[in-house]
Amino acid sequence: MKKIVLTAKILECVLFIPELKLIIDASKIELESAISNSRAASYVNNPNRFNNDIIKNNITSPCNLTSKIG
């Protein structure tokens, strides 16, 4: 993560998180926050709830997830 942030800063870039439809500044705090709000983090934190939510909400792709969130 440190190398991603450093590279983005050197290139004067922002980071795009497609799953969350989010553009963030190249900072460790913002990247950590985006990662902690990702589907991957949700799965790691509670796989059963994650799977049940997918079944309950009929979510099949990140696009469906973001449309239900937003």
C-alpha cells in the first residue's frame, strides 16, 4: 500500500476505486478507508453475512452492489 501511495504522489495522480465509484487523494488513510469499505473486507470480516446479503439482495456483480448502495 505504501508503494501505491508513493507512486501516485510522484505521478501527481489520484486513485479511483471502481467498486465504490470513488476518487481519493493518494494518501494512506484514504486508501485504508476505501479498502475497509470494500466487498473484500466485508467478506473477510463476516463471510456468512456477506453471502447471505448477496443472496438476499440478488447481487451478482460490483455494479449491482454500488447501485444498491448509492
